[in-house]
Amino acid sequence: MELHVFKYPHPILKQKAKPIKKIDAALRDLVVRMFALMYETEGVGLAANQVGLPLQLCVINPTGDKAKPEEEVVLINPVIRRRKGSAEESEGCLSFPEIHASVVRPDAIEIEAISLNGEVRSFAWKGFLARVAQHELDHLHGVGFIDRLTPTVLLSIKEELEALEIEFESNRRLGFLPSEEEMLKQWDQAEINAWVGASSRT
Ligand code: ZN
């Protein structure tokens, strides 16, 4: 199945991702396809729930340049261990096309995550990479960057958000968007269950 980015206000973006228990060839293939989609849509990070998969997985390349694969980072089941400082920068999101807004976040973080080789790895990041990673981790918890805005900043993008809501509703009415249930059914459930473990099935 071809991947595409789900846009606000699709309910899948509010879904909390499940921890991955098995890394196999199919998951590695998914990572390759997520990177391809991220470059194609000119992003620097992409979380699995943005492509409709409730998995604790995100891909990042802070350069957004596919010619620099050495900058690629894959985070599986990531956890932020430490946060330091505070910084305010403008952010955008592939699920909120053409909207940019100022977000205050910790400036430095330490993250622990599983790599594609199944190894536990720790990262200490500062600045832009720390910001991108926090943005992607938020997605995995069903949190979008608009949930991090001050009321004033949120008000300043109200019209753009309403435009996305109207577009979403009309796409749904015209049948261009599958429902959340249909969408999950479209994916091979056996495959998802193999990654997250049968006990996580809800
Ligand atoms: Zn995003």
C-alpha cells in the first residue's frame, strides 16, 4: 500500500502509538518508504501515526536532504530522559500544510530509543535536531504542534486551521477519505500485530 501523510484534523493524528516489539524486514521496508515520503513532501521528520500507523516509530533527517543519508535518524520506542533550557522557534508540520507558528520547547534533550538494528541508543541533542525530535515524539503521543501553542499564537492561525477542517470535511463527505476504522483495516492487521505483539491488540 502506498503511504501518504494524513492531515489535520484526521482522528488518526490523535491516536497514541503502540510500542514496537519486533523489528523485521517489513518494518525496515516501512522505514525506507517513510524516508522517501518525507523527502518527497520536503519534511525533516515523519512519525508513523502521520502515515496512519499507530507505531512508536519516527524518521528524521534534519537536513531534509536525501543526498545526505548519513544524517538520517530512526527512533523506535523513543523516550526523552532529560530536558534542558527553553527556546522559541517557528515550526511547521506535514500534517498542517503551509501553517507555521512559534513553539516554545526545551532547547536540549537526551533521548533513548531502539535503533533499526534493535540496539538501545542514547542521543544528546540541542537546537534544531532537539526540536524536530520533540515534535515527532509528540506525534507518537497523539499531540500536534498546535497543542503546544499559546492562546494568542493559536488565535493567529485560526483561519488556516478552519480551512483545513473544511477541506477535511468535504473530502470525507465526497468519500475521498477512508474512515479511521476502514483505514486501519486496509493495512494488513497481521503485520501490525506482528510488530506490536498480540498482547497490545485492542
Ligand atoms: Zn508534525
